[in-house]
Amino acid sequence: MRKKDTDHILSKEILNTREAAALLKVTTQTIKNYIYSGRLQAIKTPGGHHRIRRQDLQSIGFVADDSKGLQSLSRDDLWAAYSGLLGTFIETVEALIKALDMRDILTSGHSSRVAEMCCAVGTHMGLRDKDMQDLRLAALLHDVGKVGISDSILGKPGRLTEQEFFLVKKHCEIGEQIVSGVDYLRNVAPVIRHHHEFYNGKGYPDGIGGQDIELNARIISVADAFDFLRSDLSFRAPLSVPDTLNEIQSSAGAQFDPRVVDAFVDVVRERSHQVH
């Protein structure tokens, strides 16, 4: 912002959200999040717009000092603003994915369960905060490509034909294309593409294996299989937790990364002990 514009805004006692955002050097959505969360007082006009007193900006860290110039948000306030925006973004993704899951009679609630298990495994493996955020988003969105699959296939109660399964497998590539169009999700696009790759290189769509598969994709692969095996399907009953873990462990080194399998088994057993 030019100094002339800044001086003009500082001369005003009542600001709109755009002007407040310009002073704090954040987005207008961040200002709105502060208002909605109650951290920033605002006046609502009859037209539904927000007006903010300049002195109320001090409540979220803004200080105007003529001798020192403008001071913006503190690091803690910036992190709080970022976290608020991220939380809102993830809540929106969760709502959309729940609607998508309802199209598939085999997987209602599947994406949320997979995301929750992935986060537990990621924590157990010591993933960094940013990697954990990407893991959660990728897990929530791993089946988003199914939006491009026919309802007659997703809603089919019995086993799929070879041709139907071929079409379903395309959801990995469709999902990658969808999220690649969103700047914030580009990091998770390869994870969504590769969550059905096998550790031995015999998965799809690219047939890559081992460490060439993103770690987050390897984690999602295990959680995805666990939830599928635990689901009550028209052509088979759900497996018990011990039987499901045995199935997954028997595929370690072939379908799954052995290190991820060990972490996953630890998490599930720890939870079982907590329940009992």
C-alpha cells in the first residue's frame, strides 16, 4: 500500500473490511474470520456490510504509532489467522466429501474415517505440522475423483465387472486433475494420484513403487484398505479388527510400506487397549 493511501486510511475512525485488511496486511476474509469468531468487534450496516472502528483493531494486534510507523499483526496473530482460514477450508472440504461419499453405498463416511486414521498414524510417525495438514487434506480428498464415475457403478450393490473396475480406477487420475486446479491443494495432487500404488510397483495408475510413492500416499493406502475390509458389504461381512490387521500385515512389503504398516498396527492396538 502506498504511504498516501495508508495515511488516508489512518485518518479514518471507521473502516470497511477492505481497509482494515490493508492496514493489517491480511486478506479481507481474515478480517471477516476475526469478526465471526468474536475476536474483532464490528458494526453491521443495514446493507449487511461490516464497519470496524480503527481503535478496535488493537484487539488483534494492530498498533499505529506515528513515531514508529505502522506495525502489523504479531507472529502469533498471523498464525491464528492462518489456522482459522485453514480450519474453515478443511471444514468446507469435509462437508463436500461427505456429500460425495453418500453417492457410494460402499463407502458412506469412508473419507472422514480414513482421514482420522491417517492423522493418527502420521502423529505416531512424527510427521511435521505442514505434512500433517497435507496428509489430512489428501486423505479427505483421496476419492474425490469418484465424482467423475457413474452413479450406476458407485451404487452397484454387488461385485464390479472388469470393465466397471477399470472405470473406477480412473478416479485417481480424475482426482489429481480436480485438485491440481486449486493452488492450495497442488501439493496433495500427486498423493491423490498415487494412493492406489503398491509398494512392489504393481499398483495403479503409474506402477511406481517403494520410496517413489509419496509417504502420505503410502499412509492413505493402508488406512483406505483397513476401512474397506472393515466395511459391511453386500457380498461379504466386515472383517474383525484382528483379521483385518492380519490381512494388512500379510501384504506388508508387497502392497504396503512395511514401516507404515507397523505404525498403523501400533495405532490400532493402542486404541483397542484404550477402549478396554
